[in-house]
Amino acid sequence: MLDHGRLDWGVVGVFMLVYLGMLLGGLPRLKLNRSGVALLGAIAVIGLGAVSVEQAARAVDLPTILLLFSFMVLSAQMRLGGFYTAVTQKVAGLSLGRNALLAAIIAVAAALSAVFSNDIICLAMTPVVARVCLQRRTDPVPFLVGLACAANIGSAATLIGNPQNMLIGSVLQLPFGTYVRHAALPVLASLVLLWAWLVGGPVGSPRAVARVMPAPAPAEADGAPSSGGFGPLPTPLFDAWQTTKGLVVAAALLLVFLFTDWPREVTALVGAGVLLLSRRFQSSHVMGFVDWELLVLFIGLFIVNHAFAATGLAAQAVAALAAQGVHLGEPGPLLLAGVGLSNLVSNVPAVMLLLPHLQGFEAGLLLALVSTLAGNLLLVGSIANLIVVDLAAKSGVLIDWRAHARIGVPVTLLTLAVVWLALSIR
């Protein structure tokens, strides 16, 4: 067993390697993704003796894990029922002009992402949107990047729209209804700004030319999750009963969250249990759509961060910043830290680093909005962006980081300005 000083430095070394993995998406020369790095980091700090198995278990915020799992089951129900694809095809089939269709796609993506996973919404909508744009001979890039941005922005509207918001709401015990009331105006204004930039900005010309290549032949879809990259979403036939079942559970959960103080994770877990009671879908099939790697990422980071916090170095760094007049709980420093870290190590790890040093509703609201909207800044800023780009390429549409940046950078700066203005007025 290492002595105390060496143990602290061992933990610091593990912590730095883990967050290097978060920055790079893995570790050089090793076939590890972010989840694998976080898992090995947790194993390392337990193996070093920095935390016991019991302490590691207590370090994991179980309510967040349960809430994540439950909404993954709900999203799987809607996906298997054909709901997402049916809604997208319905919207795409409307007799609308270019700008009106763009507004409809933004509105639908944002609304669905506020309740269901924004990543799943992008998986479902991207192939349909790309196909419709190509059929209309309209540049698909503004539509597809706008879809990713809208999904990210819409997911900021609630405490269940994305994983980092679930974590913030659980750890800081934010009231669901109060959060929605305060987030609604910045989110709606951000969506309007997104549409206005896509219509009137340098990327908004209907005559713009997309980089289109011949699309590869579609693979046979069997309804199973893709094994490599972001596979196209299987398109099962629309099942009205299964969709209705999922929508009823989702509506019931929203009502409970808005009008009661019942524990969100317990209520959501009961809802997931109701959905698993099915004569139509095998539970193993539904479980196949649960993002187990994301759950492992959360668990691993909880344990690594707990071990690092126990060294006292994080608290000392925050105290040193405070001595220089930089207080993380204040809006300015928190906004800068949230945007910077979210684009360095991804928004979930960024939120985990910042949360222990924050308290109160205002800080939680700002962190939830900023960490989510910051995902639109760069192509690698959110998984939703990468999903859209990968599926667009499978449809024959090439979107590089420059094409994304022409939309993502100004939209992010505009939406962050909206958040700052809204909170300043409050």
C-alpha cells in the first residue's frame, strides 16, 4: 500500500490520465473510448487503495444513474414503436417552403429533445431530413447542422433533456417546474436565433451548394443497435399501441415532475418498469438500446472524481482562485469555465468537475444551460453533432468542421448571450 503522499500523487496521475482521455476521446495507442478510460480510472484508484469498494459505491450518485437508465428505456420504447421516424416523415412531407420547413424541423427536434434523448432524436431524424433535402435539391447542410443545434438547445429546456441536466438536477436538488419556467425563455429565444441565422446568415442561401457524394448502399436493418459508429436508426413499422403506451408514461412522468415533489428517479424507474411489461417487445431487445457505456462513464467518473476530491487539491485550487477574486459560483467565471471545459473534455465530465464547487438554484440553472448550449460550438462539442455528421455521410452529405463552425460558432455565441441577458434581467 502506498504512503499518503505517494497515494495522493498516484490519484492525481490517474485523474490527469482520465481527463486526458476525455479530451482525446481515448488514450493514444490503446483501443479505449471515454467510457473505457473512466472505467479503468475507477479500477486504478480502487486498486491503489485511494477509495475502498464501499466508498466507491457511495461515490456514485445512484439517483442520476437510475434516472438515466429509466429514460433510456422510455426512449427505446418510442424508438421501437416507430414514433420518432413517423413524426419526422410527417413533418418532412408537409407542403412547406424551405424556411418554413426549416422552422418545423427545428421546433420538432427541440420539443422531442426536451423529453427524450437528444442523441436518439438526431439518430431518428437525420436520415429522413437528408433524404428530403436531396429530393428537393436544397442544400442539406443548414438543415442537418440546424437539427443538431436544435436538439442540443431543446434538451436544455428541462432537467431530463440530456445526461448533464439530469446530473445537475439530482445533485443540486433543483425543482423541475421552477427550472422549466426559468429555462423556457432563453431556450425559445435561442431557437429563434438559430432559425434566423440559418435563414439570413451566410449559410442561409437556398442557392448554396452542398458537398454531396454517392450514398453507399443501405445495410439491412434488423432492429438491433449498430455495432460500429453511429448506424442508421432501424425503421420499424409505426405501432400506434406501443407509441401510445410510451407517450402516456412520458406524459405521466412530466406531470409528476411538474406538480409533485416525489423522487424523480423512483417515479421514472416505475415508469420504465411499466414499459418493460410488454407482450410485444422482448425485454432483452429493449435493453439492447440502453446506452450502457454512458452509464459506465458516469460511474467511473463519479469514483475518480471522488478520489481526487479526497486529496484536497481541488478545494485548494478553488480557494486559490477565490483569493484572486475569481469565484466559480459567480455567473461570469462559471459561464467561461462551463464553455471552456465542455469543449475540452465534453459536457458531462465538465459538469462533474464543476458541480462540487457550486450550490443554489441560480448556479445550477446557469451550468445546465451553458454546458448544453456550449455543445454547439465545435463539431466535437456534443455527441449529437457527431451522430448527425456520421449519418449525413452515410446519406451522401459531407459536413466537415468548417461547415459546422460557420453555423455552430455564431449560434453558440448568440445563444450564450441570450442566457447571460436573461439571467442578468432576473
